[in-house]
Amino acid sequence: MRKYISSELNGLAWEIKKKTGILWGEAFALSLELGSIPNTVLKNPNSILGHWGHVNARSLASHFWSLAKAYEEVNDFGRSITMKNAARYLYKTLDADEKNKMDLAHFVSEEGISTGVIRETLDYFAAANDARITHRSENLVMNGADDYRRHLKLPYWTLR
């Protein structure tokens, strides 16, 4: 994570705000979370800020579906519905056209995609880059989602 505010970090925050429509302060906080990712990776046309290929979008959809199941396991049904809706939207969009490409702007424009889902999406990309699980997954495992823990996979994102 970057330790100081730079023009690069500020530019990333504005790009996130432009693509998502969230408040600048929230976009800045998200840019801090993406701070560990090299600029060359973020500027790649297949990064989280570019166009998502079929494999990346399907991988993200699968992650949201598994989070929904994990939230059911810990009896948090509101969050389960939110994650399930995010997964369904991605699956529906991808199933409509195999060559369809998704991007962050289209994803967050869908009704029901909350700031928490946006944060998880960006954390998923960062986690794939860092070869770790997302913070949300970590919290679910620590709070008793044992079945989820047994089936948990590292996030996957390809830049090709």
C-alpha cells in the first residue's frame, strides 16, 4: 500500500469515481486499497478498470455466489441476497453473449450493486494480484463459515 498521497493515487481515485459514480472520498479510500498494485497492471486494458474478459467476469461471479452461500452459512441473509444479486447479474450478462465483455462502469450501474459490492470487486482484483483471499472472505472464515472455508479458492484474474 502506498504510504503517501501522490498525483498517481489521486488520479486513480478520480478514475474510480468516474467509472463507478461513487463519492470522491469513497473512491479515494478504494484507491488506497489498490495502492499495492503496480500502475502498469492497473493500466492494462484487461484490469479491473478496463474490460473484463469472460473468464475474469465468470470468476468474479463465482466469488460473489460463494460469498452469498457463506453469508447464508453464518445467517446473514441480507448480505447473502446482495452477493447473490451481484453474481446473478454477472452470470446473466455473460450468458447472454459468450463474447460479451463486462466492465466496472456497466457492473456498478446495475440496480442493487452497492458500495460494498464495489469495494469487494476491487478487493477481489487486488487479492488476485497479491495471491491472497479477500478481506471479506477472511472475516467470514474467522466468523464461522466452515463449509465456505473448505471450498475457498484464491481469486483469479488474468490480464491477457
